[in-house]
Amino acid sequence: MTSYINYKFSSKGEKMEKNQIPKHVGIIMDGNGRWAKQQGKPRIFGHKEGAERVIDIVRASKNIGIKYLTLYAFSTENWKRSVDEVKGLMLLFEQFLKGQKKLMLKENVSLRIVGRKDGVSDRLLKIIDEIEKDTYLENPALELNIAFNYGGRPEIIDGINKLLQEGKKSVCEEEFKNYLYNTYIPDPELIIRTSGEFRTSNFLLWQSAYSEYYITETLWPDFKEEQLILAIDSYVTRERRFGGAK
Ligand code: IPE
Ligand code: IPE
Ligand code: MG
């Protein structure tokens, strides 16, 4: 496996400094259903395997030195799926939260859930609330954000409604950030999407204005530390211009 030390060199052989590792990485974890289909198994089997990768990728991200990891687990559009799949995903998320609390604490990881509450059961909302409180740390090694019942447009609309309720007539970009779900987290430098799809599917629309995208054919249940390293390697060699020119 590629070793961590390789991050210090770009593919062109130039020495790269450690601070070029992205602080915030977002991942659209896609392809669980196709992975299950390949194995001749029901879709939920892919989701279960996908949940295992979350644990691997949290550990790998921490080792690499990523500070914020945002994982897209359930979109505001995923309610359109069959009742059975939605039920299965809710149960799996609940089991994940209950089962991984100890590990989060051991690994110094703070967990935050971002998204709307509508449609989510009171039981699950209570579990979310508890784990957020129990894993809160002033200085975590990694802050893991799970986007659950999340949509980028709903996040922007919720922000606009909040500022209207406060009687604001106009805000600038900097101020508007304070109306988003996670106000203090820097924008993701890198967004990864697995399973070869070239779209955002409503993920971090505001925050991704200048994110670098990395698309891999690898399906999420096959995405391991090695694939994350490839994505970071690709990122550190890119030139980011933010609209400027050299
Ligand atoms: C991603 O995998 C997980 C969720 C969206 C909940 P999919 O379930 O979308 O898998 P594919 O895209 O059908 O293969
Ligand atoms: C995006 O994947 C949402 C998550 C990964 C949670 P989808 O599988 O729902 O996206 P589309 O429908 O292919 O755009
Ligand atoms: Mg999908």
C-alpha cells in the first residue's frame, strides 16, 4: 500500500508540504446498491458493507491528518426509495451510532449529524442528540460530520428562512455562512464521489463553490485507505486558482 510519506511528494516529484493535505474532505458515498447487486445480494447488504468502510475511512482520515470529514449518508431525496430500503437505512444508521460511540471516544473523534429533522423518528433524533453530546470534544483529532437527511438546497433555504425570521433584509456571503448548519467548519478543499457518477446530488452546494472534485469508479464498499490516498495524492498535485490567473 502507498505509504503516508508519499504525500510529501507530488506525482511530478516535487516536494509537498504536509499542510497541503486538505483540512476538510467531503465524500459522496455512492455505489452500495450496485456493489450488492454484483454479489447477487439485496441492496441492504451493500449498505451494511458501506457502514464498515465508514469506520475504515474515519481511521485513515485521522492518520492522514484530515481535520474534518463530511460523509453523505442519506439525502433529502433518498426518501423516494422503497419503504424497505429506507427502513433498513434508518435502522443501520441507528445501529452504527450506538455501536461506534466507544470507538469514536477511543479515537478522539467528535461526531456531528447535519441535516433536517423532518421525517426522522423521535427515537433516532434522541440517539443523535446523545451521541453528539457524548462525543463532544474541544479539540478532537477529527471531526466527523455525517450528512443525514441532508440536502444542499434545503440547507440554503433553511438559512434564508432563519435570517428572514430574524428580520434581516440582506446579508453578505460571510454573514450567510452563519446561517448554514455547520457554521465554523472551513469549506471542503476536496470532495470525493465513489461509483463513477459525475454529479453533486445536492451535497454541500454552498460550501463546494471552489472544492476540487475527485471521482472514482470504485464503489463505496470497496473504497479503502488506499483509494483515499489516491484521492489525496490527486488533490495535492492540483493547482487551485479561485478565479485568479498566473
Ligand atoms: C449510496 O449507495 C448510499 C445511499 C445513497 C444511501 P446507493 O444506494 O445509492 O447505491 P447505488 O448508487 O444504487 O449503487
Ligand atoms: C447521493 O447518492 C446521496 C448519498 C450518497 C447519500 P444517490 O445515489 O442518492 O444519488 P443519485 O440519485 O444517483 O443522484
Ligand atoms: Mg447511488
